[in-house]
Amino acid sequence: MQIEVYCDESFPDLLSSRSKQAKYMVIGSLWLPGQKREMYKLAIHHLRDQYKVGGEFKWTKVSPSRLDFYKALVSWFVDQGESLRFRCIAIDSNKVDLLSFHDNDQELGFYKFYYQVLHHWIHECNDYRIFCDFKSNRRRDRLHVLQKCLHYSNLSANISSIQAVRSKESVLIQLADVLTGIASARLNKKLSAATAKFELIAHAETTLGKRICPTPLCEKKFNLFRINFGERW
């Protein structure tokens, strides 16, 4: 089976920031069968037309005037069952030792965590195409190295491509952005009540039927891995 994965992140600069705006960096990924890509894209565009939402949609654009659209988007995501899945990893930036484990290189550390998001959901005999939100890197080979590492650790699967795509060009990356933002805001406790984003998180939890918090690996719909440094899952 061909699987496509669409990725985005929240607070990606926490590993190098001296003035931190949050505790957790979150990297999110949306997983779907390749043959359902066009159907899902059409469904999202239909929701945009229905709610008259033009341009790029993302977590930072959640507002009272567009809340109904974002609620409908989350409900639609949940309604797709396990054929459309979300997985994210939360990294406590205060516990990351760049000097000891990442050659004092924030960018290297970031892509090592990216590997952890993807590796544990790659299965034998499947073919994977991975799309990452465009990010300016100091080294241009980061995605190529990530692809090689995933290949060598998953020899029974095929990692056919990893490429950068600007989020405005992909509604599936935009959906990954919204879901990543929901997980990040819940973990970082960044929101106060009576805001559109807080109401969207409440809607997501009601629709999912559970609070958004760290989950076991077996959780297939909305999987949240909070990495414990020096400990097992």
C-alpha cells in the first residue's frame, strides 16, 4: 500500500531559543492512503467553499469568525476513522542536551526528533511518500539524510520520497498544522477560556471522545508521543 504523510511543526525554534515562548516543541504528521488523497483534498475544499474560507487556513488563523469552519474540519477529520490518522511528538525543550547528543546543532536535533515521529508508524511492505512543510535549513541535505536513515531502519518498507512543500500549496499540510496546533496548545497550556482556540480544543476533545494528552503507541487516530528522555515509552 502507498501511504502519504504530511508534516508540520509548532515552536520549531525552541531548541535554540534563549527566550522561550513555550515548553514543548511539537512535530505533527497526517497519515493517509495515497489513493484517498484526491478525495480528501476535494472534501476539504468543499468545506472551505461551504464556509467561505479563502486562502491558507492554519492554527494561527483560528478566530471567532472562522470557528465554525475549523470545528467542521476537525469533525470531518474524526469522521474519516483510521484511514486518516494523526501522530505527533512532543519534546520538552528544557531537557534537550544539544551539546552531548546532537553535536551542539539545533538543526540536527530537530531532524532526529522528526525521525522519531515517522519511524514508529512505518510498516513492512508499504511505500511511503512524505511531505514536510518548507523550512529553511543551514544544510540542504537534511531531508535526504532523513530519508536514508528511515530507509536503513525500515528495510522491508520503501521510503520513496521526502520533499519540502510550502504549506499554502497543500491543504493536507494545513490540516496537519491545525491538528499540531491543537496538540501543542493543550500541552503547553497556552490558552485562556472564552477564546476561539480554546473552544476548538474543547470541540476536538468532545469529537474524539477523550482529552488530548500523551497516548500509547497503539492509539491510531490521534497519537501523541511525549518523549521521556532516558526512559522507555
